[in-house]
Amino acid sequence: MYAVVTGGGKIGSNVTRSLLAMGHEVTLIEKDEVRFSRLEVEFGPSVLRGDASEIHVLEQAGIARPADLVLAVTGDDEDNLVVSQIAREGYGVQRVIARVNDPRNQVHFDLLGIAQTISATASILGLVEHEMPEHGLVRLFDFRREGLELVEVPIAADAPCRGKRVAALALPDGVRLVAVIRQGRPEVASDRTVIRPGDQVLAILAPGYEDALRRALLG
């Protein structure tokens, strides 16, 4: 596999190091002179100095081969957005992963169809929400390309759904219960599955159905 990585910070350098160790071919692009000099000592010809948002730099890195994977992981969301768009629209790269530094910018990546994104801030907030749920529903994962999300619903002792079978719940068409975690053990949800207090219910739903799911399970 040939990968182009843009941004030689901690994420970019660690990913490059790991990919090279796995036997893949990688070109890492870094525009800062001091950081480039440090990376060149370790990675040699696998690191290229330049601004990855410029087409001629990406071409010098070999994006037109074409690259099998482009990782846009700089500390600037605008640069990551530009690199992702150039890779997808200009060179037909099928696998593009972008870093989103500010979760407020996620909407821009979504609008441009960049489905594979990573946000450390959003991940940390997700863990906080998992440990301290405020609204009875925890988002675990977004399948942006498919327009779906995976959520978890903790079932309290007084939840209206307790003691009911899945088939008896008033779930809308855009919601599907997929599993129940009970005492740390997962169980695939079926129509006959009975919801009990203390369960953690996993559901896949289309965006906008969160309130309907809450009503069905939590009242």
C-alpha cells in the first residue's frame, strides 16, 4: 500500500512510523522547516518538505500514482479539508481520512462528503458522555457515509420499557435495536428480548430519531 500523510506532528509522525514498520510505502509531507529537519533524520527520503494544500507538492509526493490512502492530519482544519478534497475529487483517491481539530468544523467535512474523519476532542467528549450521561442517550459512532449512528441507552430502574419485549416497544421505522449488554455480556437483540433495569441497549438509527428512541425506551 502507498500512503500520503500530510502533517508531521505527533499524529502524522506516529502513523508514518507505524505504517513503515508494517512494510507500507509512505510519504510524509511537512511544511515547517525545523520539524521537517527532525523528521528527515528519522524517516529520510520518506519525508517531503512543502505545503500539502498545494497541488504541486501533493503531486511531488506521488498522489497521482494514485495513492491508496491519504491521511490529512495537520493541525489546521482548512488544510485538511483542502487536501481531502484534492485527493478525492482531483485524483480519485478512494480512501481519505481527515483530522478534525475543532468539532464545530465537522459540518464542513460532512457537506463536502468527507465521511472518514477523526476528532480527538469529539472522542473525549463521547467518553465523558458515556461516563456521565445527561440525556439518557450516548452516541458511540457515526456511520456518516451510510447516514446512520450507533447509540447506547442505559436503562434505569424506573424506565417505562423495563420488563417489555423488543417487539412490544413503539419503535419508529428509523430505529433498530441491535444488542443488549447485561452485566457486561452482550446479547443480540431480537423481538423476544426482554429489556431489564441495568441493561445497556445499543441501537442503530438515522439522524433525527434520537427523541423517538428516548420516548420509546425512557418515556
